[in-house]
Amino acid sequence: MNTPAQDPRHAQGDLFESGARFSIDTSFETARRFALDDHSWIEIVPGWMSGASLLYEQMRSRVPWLEHDRRLFNRVFREPRMTATYPDLADVPEQGLLQAVRALSSHYGVTYDGLWMNLYRNGQDSTGWHRDHRSCRKSECIVPVLTLGTTRRFLIRPIKGGSSMTFKPSSGDLVVMGGRSQQDWVHCVPKEPGIAGARISVNFMSTAQGVRDRP
Ligand SMILES: O=C(O)CCC(=O)C(=O)O
């Protein structure tokens, strides 16, 4: 059986300093798609990236993470996570992220050309129910989110209310929201106070998906 590094379905990766291999499953072999409703879906790709801990370590120390104040219902609050963005892929220093961009663009037929990244320092950090307005202003989009580091819960539920589905993406796993999941559904990463480790999530953004449909 081929190891991920030998397998032609895996993009050949960088040999990081530690000697461990980095690779991406360009065949998306483990992908499982769940219909949320007739027009919306979510896809989970476990183990999509091998050697994800190396990318996590690089990003943790090199990405210029910042805290931000957000305004919500006329109140300003400190967002309980750190964020960073690379609106231009030319500024991305991590080759592993650029490989991920290429693999996702090719597989989903969407030109991903920017990154939005979150650092959840521990289980006290979180993000509430929301849609990804930054990543999707069209009626239908495909928005991939890569997890690096600690496993956290990822919930999605109908925007009008109702029960949620829970996923637990681990390091190297992809969660991909498609169809009308950014219009008719909301998602969140809730607090998990017992968790000490940090998680990075990488949202792959596309300028083409960030503009509204013509009326
Ligand atoms: O961290 C995640 O998995 C989701 C992040 C997200 O939805 C966002 O930053 O808008």
C-alpha cells in the first residue's frame, strides 16, 4: 500500500525541517457529504492534510495574529479569538497553505485567492452563530475550512432555528460548506472551557464568491 508521500493522489509536500512529510489528499478520498436540506450541504474530509501539526506550528508563530473589537447591537466587545488575513496569496509564506489553495481550487472549481484565519487560544475562545459574509455573498458558495491543532466542536443549524448538527474536525480535517449553507444556515465554534490546547482554522476565500449575484 502506498504511504501518503508515495501516493500519486497526494500532492507532494515540502520536507519540513523535522523531516516529517507534509501532503494533501488531492483525491479527497475520505470526503463524506451530508445534505443539510435540498439546497445546502456540508462535506467533511477527515485526514485531508498529513503533517498538519507542522503547518500549525509554523502558523502559530509566524502569522501576525491580532485581537479585535467588534460592534454587535450597539455594543463593542473584544472578540474571543485572534484573527489574521491574507487577502493576497502573494503574501502567504507557508507553502503548505498554497498547496491547499491549489488542491481546493482544482477540486471544487472555485478560484480561492485569499485566506481568513482564526486562532482559538484555548476552550475559552469561540465564535458565535454566524454566516460567512466575507467568504460568500452569492446565493450559493463553496467555503472550505481547514482545522489545524486541537479538535473543537463545529455546529451548524438552520438560520430560522432548529436543531444543530455537530462535527468535531481534528487537525488536518476539512469542513466544507456548500450550496445555500451560507444563506439558510449559521454555524459556530462554541466555548469548551475544559480545553487547554489551541486550534487554528483557515477559511479559503474567493473574490468571485464575495460579490453579490446580479438581480
Ligand atoms: O473556526 C471555524 O471553524 C469557523 C470560522 C468561521 O466560520 C469564521 O471565521 O467566520
